[in-house]
Amino acid sequence: MVKRTKLKKMTIVDIAKASGVSITTVSRILNNKPEVADETRRRVLQLIEERGFTPQLAWQQLRSGRSHFIALHFPQDFNPPAQNIITSAAMSCEDAGYSLNLIVNTLSDNALLSIFRSGQADGMILMETLTHDRRVQLLQEHNLPLVVIGRCADNTGLSYVDIDIGKGVFDAVQYLHALGHREIGFITLAPVRQEKEYGYATWALQGYEKACQQYRLPNLWSTVDLKNESTQAVVLALFTAHPGMTAIVVPQEIGVPGLLKAIQASGLRVPEDLSVIAMFNETTSELISPPLSTISFPAREMGYQAASILIGHMTGELSGPQQVLLRPELNIRQSTGPVRVAAV
């Protein structure tokens, strides 16, 4: 039997002994302090390279004065976590030598600032962004590094990564109009909930209303919540109130299951009786019968870029606000088609 020897992890004490200097001298070299002779510095650095010594995270944190953690604040007011955004942000952080902490509880001003004051994070990514977001104002007032996934009404001096959902919805209505549809429904989470105005829902509704105005279409929109039964009831009521409606657009993935149940309950055929365009997972969209036409949501790109921009600000590689507005793609599948002849 071969006896396995446990590999001993090298410490700063080992480096000091092997190079014949004090721990303080090694510390000065690691911190790039000037009070060390050039020959000694070269000898210690050569030994560090030969032995493959890497300072522990705690030592790196102490040396740099940074935690090497980034906090992602995603208060769960009503939306489920956007997994792809979070995981891609975490990958971006790890690529740069940072770690990501996810915070889902609503934070008071003091609790938000204490994350920085206690050294729990060097910077913060904000999600579930409001058009007038107190978190943004607070962190800007204290000159703390932040990046927003989303946008505010006033983005002066603010770095953000967002999807131009208003443009995505406008493109969807424009496409349906070109197919001959003149009564196009729109169901969305309410832009204002509990006195909070959410940016994503606000920009989506603005895109729909802009398209309706440009093409002189009636505004046929209703708000839904997260429950499938409630969404189904709202859609069924929309069908009853507007029997001539031949298409519908849904900018949030959460509304799709309730919509599909309402369509099935009404006995409507897609796309013969009703064309559907929705924000939905691209892979799952292919599995729905018929495959669902979608507005793409570049979640991975959003998360990765947001973290990269934040780290760029913290390291000084980026200066000035970085504002990235990603345009979604319209992916046409079999759930959309020309308006039925009887409706013309």
C-alpha cells in the first residue's frame, strides 16, 4: 500500500524561514513596501515563485483593505429570481477574483450602508430596480460603487445594464400589425405595486402604448399578478371584453402559463385564432405546441457585464458612468401568423 503524504500548505512563516528573513520583511514585500533591500526583495520573490506560495484570501483582504466580495441586492417583492442573471454575474466576479453574495431581503438605509461599513462588500449590484430607487440615491450620495441591472427615470452619473424592453414590445406589436392584426392585447405585471414603480414594467407598457399610438390601435392591456389562476381569469376577461382580439403580447415569463391555460379553456387555436408573442425561455419555447414566438432576454450578458463594469470601477480601469442598453431580438416561431380572414 502506498502511503499518501498530505500536502502541507505553505504559509508566510515558511517563506520567512526558507529565505532567512523576518515575517515582517516578507509582509513588507507582499505589500510592496519600500523599506526592503533590493537583493532581499529579489530573493524572497524568487522563493515565493519557486514554492508556488499564494497568500490566503484573508491575508489578501487585509493587505488590500478590500473584502473581494460583491453584493447583489435582489429584494423579492414579487418577481422570482432571475437565475441566469445571478449565475452569470457570479461567473464574472469569479473570473476577476471576487465572490458574489446574494441578498434578497428588503434593506433599510442603515442596513444597506452597513454592508459597506462592515467590510462585507466592496461594491453592489442592484436588481428589481424602481424608476425612483432610494437604494441608488443612497449609494450615490455616499460615493459607493454600484451598478444597476435595470434603469431609473434619471440615470445621471449611473452605470447600468438593461434590456430595452420597450423597444422589444414595440417590435412585437409592429410585427403583428404587419401580419394584419388590429386588436392586439397586452398583459403585464402592474408597473406600480405597493406605491413602487418598477422600471421594467413601466418601459414595457410605454413600448406597447407607443406602438398603439403609431399604428392607431386600441389599447387593450390588463395587469396580472404572479398566480396562474389570476392570470388565466384576467386573460379570459380580456377575451370576453374584446372578442375581435387576434393577437396578444406578454413581456414577462411569469404570465405565460396562465395565458396558455386561458387559451386552452377558450378553445382558441394558436396561431389560427390568436397569435402569441411572449418573453419566455428560448429552450422551453421550442417545446410548447406550437413553438412560441418570443422576445429574447439576454440575462447572461446582463449579469456578466454588470459585474464586469462594477469591478472596472472599483479597480480604476473604468471611469465615468457606463450605460449599456441591450436590444432584444424578436424570435419568430409557429405561434404567430396572419390575421384570420373572418376578423378582417
